[in-house]
Amino acid sequence: MSEIELVVLGLINEEPRHGYEIEELIEKRGIREWTNIAFSSIYYVLKRLDKANLVIWELKEANRGSAKKVYSISKEGKIVLKENVLKILSTPKFGGSILLGLANLAVLNNEEAILALNTYKHKQKDKLKSLELKAQSPKQAFIKEMFAYSISGIRAELVWLDNFLSILKQKQALI
């Protein structure tokens, strides 16, 4: 499932929505800051989700006369959404994927979220060790700095993960 599909499915999971309402939420929540989703792609994604039986829709009368398709998540859609959120939250990937997982955290219970984030954390620790070893061999300054950049980003993320996991463990009803 693409990030765009996951964004749209996650917003529909919150409550039934029509296409323009999805666009408004994407704009309002700043989702374009961490994922690449154009206004024109929302309706294309809705059609793909419908074809995959991940959403269902019904026509509802609009204020200005024409009816709008209002989309709801299907049972299969809920399963696929949850599987993908668990995968994202437990698999490190450079970029915005962790934010996509966090944006859909409500589909998990606290225990699932903690387990997924702990898995993510352990994978990041392994990646950090590997990068630290590789960073010892280059002689060129710019290559060393490439490693330093990645290493400092992972270290910062690990600090954030420890803080967030602590919050999740303390507040069992956060999600």
C-alpha cells in the first residue's frame, strides 16, 4: 500500500468523508509536509481503494444540490490499515513513514503500539552500530560527514523514541 493510500484510508477510518473533505484535512493537518500527495491524486486513490474493497461509499445530498460520494472504511480496509500501521511503526525507513504510522496510531492498542515502536527502536540501534563501524574507514571528510549526518539523526530519533515509549507506558489510554 502506498503512503498516499494509507493517508487517505487513515482519514476515512476516523469517520466517513467525501473527497474534498479529505483534501481539507490534508491541508489543515500539514500532511503534505511529510508525504507527497496532490489534490488531484485524492480521487484517483479513492477509486483504487474502492476497487480493492478497502472502502465503501454512498451518495449523500450536498448543500448545493449535487450529491457527493461519502467514503467509509470497510472491514477489509480496517485490517489492511492496521497491518500497514504496524509495519510502518516497526520498520525504520528514512523519511516520513514514521509520521504516517503515528498519524494512524489510533488503529492500534497501547500494547501493539509499544511492541511496534520497540521493534523499530531495536532495528534503529542495529543500524546505528552498523553505521558507526562503517564511519571509521572513510578518509575523505565529506564521506565522514555523510555518516555523521545519518548517525546524529538516528541518535536523535532514539532519544525521541525513549521519551514517547515512556509516555505510552505511563498512560495506558493515550491511544
